[in-house]
Amino acid sequence: MRKMLFLICALATPLWAQTPLPVLQESAYWAQEVTDGDLPAVGQRVPTDPLVVDLAAKGRSFGTQGGTLRTLISRSKDVRQMVVYGYARLVGYQPDYTLAPDILSAVDVFENRKYTLHLRPGHHWSDGAPFTSADFEYWWKYVVLNPEITPSGPPDFMMVEGKWGSVTFPDPQTVVFEWEDPNPNFLPLLAQASPPFIYRPAHYLKQFHVEFADPEKLAQEVDTARVKSWAALHNKRDNMYKFDNPGEPTLQPWVNTSDSDSSRQVFVRNPYFHRIDSRGVQLPYIDTVDMTVVGGGLIAAKANAGEVDLQARGLDFPDISILKKGENDGGAYRTFLWANGAASQIAIYPNLNFADPVWREVMRDVRFRRALSLGIDRRMINRALYFGLAQEGGMTALPQSPLFSPDALHAWSEMDIDRANALLDDMGLTDRTPSGLRKLPDGRPMEFVIETAGERSEEENALAIITDTWRELGIRLIMRPLDRDILRNRIYAGTTMAAVWFGWDNGIPSAGTSPSYLAPTNQEFFSWPMWGQYYQTLGQSGEAPDMQPAQQLMLLANDWTHTESQAKRTAIWKKMLEIHADQQFAIGILSEAPQPVVVSNRLKNVPEEGIWAFDPGAHFGIHRIDEFYFEDPLVQVSK
């Protein structure tokens, strides 16, 4: 018997469907444009069924429109954080980590294989153009299926059980994604901090597409942009996540108005944003966001000096003391301490796809990885870096997760130098140099190079402590700081021996969370980039997993996809976490160190307690930054 379809609806039941919409209030920020006839009135800008936010249900207060929010980033590329923080998604996570429609008005789900997406009638892009199923159709037919724009073909989430899914467009407000087999990962994928944007502003991008643009004008645009082809131009202009093209319309709360090379990025409120409060006030409350690029080492000092209104990125645990001191000395801000949602604050990733065959063989021996973990003095690191406030242990689900296991946390994580040396001896690594370093099978001294992004002092300080204890194992740790982008590219290419980074973004999974990130499905897991590439490109690049535990993880992740039983999914999760704890694919060190969040005293509706996590949650995104407001906003009138 077929399962009945069910409806996922916004905030339990759509307020607009039960009661008439409140009288909409015009924004002072856009009042002059409306008066001059350059912009429609707010009633014509929001959808006919906008998302009405129930602030009282969240324990929040109504806000006043206006003001400029100041925040800092350390790289110009980080303007993408406005897409993360703004968190306008087709469906998005609520504070309790359930999913609900956001840009969409509803989703019908049938057997986890057919998803009917319902758009909001009257929804517009930030430039006023209608947002309809034609924008999804453009993505599918003219971006994904065009080999010049997307030579790798459709994204991997469109293939299930070796068969491609389909996308159809029954009417302007309806889009249907369908597969022959269940694809339960589809909706969570759309809610990610960095989601697949399965729609595009077709009216804007068509001017750069060979099938729609005037050939002479397109050729001139290619020449002006100094790119090699029309497809390169199209991709350059199409930056939904990078958010560095002010010309591209958006559905986010704020619109980028700045040149990408500027050190000061200014974002203004989206006049067509689809969320309103129950009084009829269009969100976001805040008019503009001023995002300034500064050196990473200056962020804490500038926060302490009161030069930010909301800041967490670029701040770490060691900054808490100076931030608290500034707060107590009469600073105009508060320092909240949020929980950290990453599975590990610091984790070491031996690259099992390392290009050096001798080192690769050594690192693939589980005894070596276990020895490295046993050779770490986590207690000393915790006391030295986090005043003993972090959780010591390996990388696994955090205690806030129903899947937490103390055994997984403590597996191979209690320092035991004698046991670690015994494991290395058992591997046959008994020959040593005159200085006491163990020798590799080919006679080279065992010098273990760990590359870092050079952005977090905690990582380098932790590695400095580990250097001393690993020396007792006959291993010399060499730390090599690099630029983040260079580091990632080296890892993906297999030229990095090992790297240090955060643990899994999602440290608080439940049985209903897809465990695919525990399996070799993504190059972002630095221990198996080539295996992840193989999965992501459907075998066109990378390498197939050739270690039995990794292959077992793939099978278990597949089993999870093919069951809806809560008990079976729980058992699959626990088994996958057990494999990671036993195999030490990534060597976790510490977790749960508090994340400082600096909040201006004038800024309201910011939760004092929260979880700082990229996925799920999009950092501030899950808390809906568009609902934050200034108690005494200075309304911006110049644009």
C-alpha cells in the first residue's frame, strides 16, 4: 500500500492560512523610492503569502527597522558569510533542528523519493523580477545539463542507486524532483549552510548564456571580462554562494552593493524579502550590514574596542579573557559563550591518499594511527589552552547528541606512551637514527609533517605540545603553516601528509541525520580526499576506497538511506561511530570549548545560549539574524 504524502509546513501551521495578513508597513529605508515611483509599495513587493514570523513563540520581541550592523572578516572571500548568516533557504532548520519551509511555502514528500516544491506566489528576486519555477528550469536545463558550464554533469545528489532523478515544472509555482529510489538526504541538503542552489535568476543570467544572448554583445562581454569563453563568463557572474557579484539578484535578507575588491563590503536590506513579522513589518529589521576585512589577529582587539555589533568568526577561546575584561570595564557589548557544535575543536587528519607510497602504507596501518592518538597528552593541552573547560577525547558525537557514546569518546585517547611504542614496534618500525627517530621501511627518518591553515593559535599551540610527546615515540612532528586555500588544494591533490582542522561540522546528529559525512563521500574530509572525489565525480576522478573499514562505512551509509526504521538507523549510526573510534581515521583531541560571541548592548533578540556550528545551523543562520534589531536604531536614509 502506498504511503500517504505528508506536508511539511512553516512553523507548525502557516499563519497566513488561518488569519488575514496584517496590514503591511512601509520601510523608512525605501520610503523615498516608493514615493518617487522607483520601487513598488511593500504590499506589491512581498509574496501574497509571505512567511509570517511568530516572534512571541520564540520568546522574542518585536523590533524596529533601521541601523547598521558592523562585523569583521579576515578575508575578502568571506563575504559569503552573508549567505550563511542570512540563511534564506528553500527549507531551513529551526532552533530545535527540525526542518520547515522558508523560501518555499510547502513541500509534499512521497516515499522519500518524490518532492513537490511549492513556491510562494508573488515572490520576487531582489531586483523585482518574479521568482518562479522558470528559475529552477534554467538551473536544470541550461546550467546543470550544459556541458560547457557544467562539464562534470549533474550534481551527485541527483543520482540515486546509479539512476538519475528527474526535475519537472508543472506550473510557475511548482517544481517536482523525483527519483526511482528513496533520497532522504534531499531536504537536509537544501538546508545546509552551503546548499546546492537548485535555482538561478534566469532573467539575469540569460544575458551571459549562448542560447539566449545576442552573439555580438556576448562576445564583447567575454572580451571585457577577460575570460576565455561565454561559459567562463557565465560561471564568473553566477556566484549564488560566493555572493561577490553585486549584479546578481538574490533572495537573501541583504543585497551586496560593493565591489569585490573593496575592504569594506556594504549590504542593504532586500526590498523584496519574503519574511514579515505579525505586525506587518517586513524583515530584516536591520537596514544595512557593514562587513570590513581586517587582519585576523585584529578581530579580538577591535571587538574589545567596541568596533563590532555582532562577532564570532575570528574569535576563539583564548580571546575570552580580553573580551570579558573589556566588557567589565564598561564596554558597550556583552560576551556570550555558545556551545561549539563541531565534533572536535582540534583534529589531526592523516592523509590516507598521500602521494608518497611508503608513508601512505604506514598511515593506512591502524596501529600507526592509534599510536599517534595514544601519544597525545590531551589533559595538558586542555589545561594549557582551555583552562580545563574542553572535553578531552577522540572525534565522535558530542554529549548533546542522543548517539553519544563515552566508549567512542575515550577509545585510544588516554595517553599511554608505552602502549603507543609497543604498537609501532609491532609494525616493525624498530630501526632508529642516532638521534632516536624511528625509520620508515625505506630508511628515511620518521618526520611527520602536519600542515595548518595558520589561522588558529590553538592548533599551533596544541601541535607544539604534541611535538614533545610524539618525540617519545620516535616521531618528529613538523608543523607547516599555509594559506587556507593552498592547504585545501594540496590535500585534495594528495600532496599533504597530514592536516589539522576542526572535526565534523555536525557533532550533534540524531538517528534521522544522514551519516553520509562519516563515509568517504566528500573530499572535504581530509583523511580521504581522493575517495571523496571518486564518489562526488561518479568515478571520473579520485580513487575508489580500497580499505575494508572505509568500504564498510559506505555500505552502512547506503543501508541508512534504504530504511525508515528509527531503530535500524540508530544502530547504523552507532556502528559507523564505532568504526571511526576504532580506526582513528581522524585523531580528535578536544571538543566543546566555548565559542565567544560579542554582541552590542544595543542589539536585541540575539540568544544568550546557542550552538556555534556551520552545519547544521549556519552559525547565526539558524537563529534568523534578520530578526535581530537595534534598540535605538539610527535609520539610514542615504543609499
